[in-house]
Amino acid sequence: MYYYQTKYSNMVQQKTDINGIIIRYLDGSATQEEKQTLLQWLKTSDTNRDEFAQTRDIWLLSGVALSENETDTDVALDRFRERILLMYSRMQPVRRPLKWWYSAAAVLLILLGMGYWFASQKNAPTEVIAVQKQLIAQNDKERFTLSDGTVVWLNAKSQLTCPETFVEDRRIVSLEGEGYFEVAEDKTKPFVVQAGSIAIEVLGTAFNIANYRSDSIIETVLVRGSVQVAGTSLGDNIRLKPDQMLVCGKTGKDAEVSATNAKRRADWTKDRLVFDNDCLADILVSMESWYKVRIKCPESFARRTRMSLTIRDEGIEEILRAMALIVPIRYSVRGNEVSITPK
């Protein structure tokens, strides 16, 4: 009986220790030694990998890492630790259906293993582990700075998967949703954004990508610099110039490059939109990126019409009503399609 109780106690203590390491890994405070311990634990069994995926899912859904209030964050972290440690101290193995985040956890495990193996093969004095992390903008846009100094704006409901530190010969990230990138220049390490079926490669530039799961197209807009877009559905690589937009289908081979006002396409990163006797055509481009809609308007009318207005957090129909008081227009809104015509 004493042996059983001691063994059980040791098992509980081991579970508590590993989950403490998981929590420290998720909040970014884990040491290199703890990361290696976590890696070995993950390699041990499928059960361990299931538990890690479940813990990570709770962490992401809790949103504790997104809090800007230090006191609130500390309280949330404490509650989260208590919840995880209590859950696993009961020693009840749980099998849950696999979800979308399980594949993300699997990718993380592969990358952890690759980084660990690569470092050991080189006999480096300090092992380098390619640890991936996710940056998530939940209900509003968020600004992030990557380890190389690249600035990324993520629009609401968007996420970016990237390494904690860029250690390979290319800086590769993966985007779902919409992101605006101001890439830190490094001629020795091209920056690559994987968005669905395409990859955008740059050295130092500013560009916008829209790759929402619900959309059938991917949009790439170049603000400055130069980018090269590659993908199996594109055939030849496409190089964009500033103020050009590439629209391509996610499954088909259709791809079209057109001129656009690139800065207007990135207006969604601002706190508000201010127009002072601006051309309606430019205003509509900004509104499309701000509200995530498609706006149809006769080009000749949009080019010759000017107006002044400010957009903050108003809904699109409220703004259209205000615009109709300034210039004689009719409008209709159907889902994410907007039509504007002169009276």
C-alpha cells in the first residue's frame, strides 16, 4: 500500500511539474532546459500530445495573453494555472475528438523535433529549437512586432503562425485572414508569407494580404518595395510593383494584376479614416478595406465626385446614409456587396 501511494504521489507530482512547464512555455517564460523537457515528454506518447493540444486550446480561447492590463493578466494567468493543474492532478485520461487546432499542435511537434535534431547533428554548444507561436487578433485589429523587427498588423479574426526566433535561411510565416506587413530588411534572409496556395517572398517592403477562409480569392497589394508571388495555381511567378494588386483564386488558375491605391487598401490599420475633399473613387477603396466589402460604383461618377467625411466606428449603412446627404446617390447593401449609383 505504501509503495502504491508513493508511486501515485510521484505520478501526480510529475504531472504537476510538466503542466507547470507547459504553462510557462505558453506564456513565454520557459527556460531552454524546460523546453527540452517538454519536447521529450511530447515524444513519449500520443496521450501526452493530446493533453498538450487540449491545454493549448484552452490557453488560446482564454485570450489571457492578449490582455493589456498587467494586473488583469496576472489574475487570469493564476486562474488558468489553477484550472490546468487541478484538471490534470485528478489523473483522469481524456480522449477528445480531433479538431482543427490538433493539426496545428502536430505541426508544432514536427518543428520542435526538427529543431532539436538539427541542433544535435551540428553538435552546437547551445541547441536551437524552432518553436512556433501563433499571433491572434480576436475581435479587433492588433499590432505585433516579430523577432526580426518586422511589424505586422492583423485584422480581426486573423492569425499569424511564426517562429519565436528566425533561425533558418528564410523567414517563413503563415497567414490566415488579413495582415499588413512592414518587413525588416535582411538581404541574407528573405521574408516569406504563406497564404493559402500562394507564397509571397520579399527582402524588405510593405504589403497587404487578405486570405480569409470564407473568401474564394486571395488579394496581395504592394505598398512599397517589391514582392514575388509564387504558387502552383499561378504557373509562372508574378512580381508586383508598388500600387499593384494581385487577385487570384484559391483553387483555380485565374490570376489578375491591376493598378490600385495601395495605401488606401491598408487604411484598415488606422484608428479612423479622414477625407478632406477627396475623390470618391479613393474613398470607396478605403471603405472596402475598412468594412471588408465589395463596392460597385460607376467609375466616371466616382472619379469626378469629391467629398469630406470622417469614419470611426460607424456601421457601413450609417456612413452611406451620411454620404447620401452630401452627394446625390442611391445605395444598396446585400451581405458584403454594396452598390452605389448617382441619382
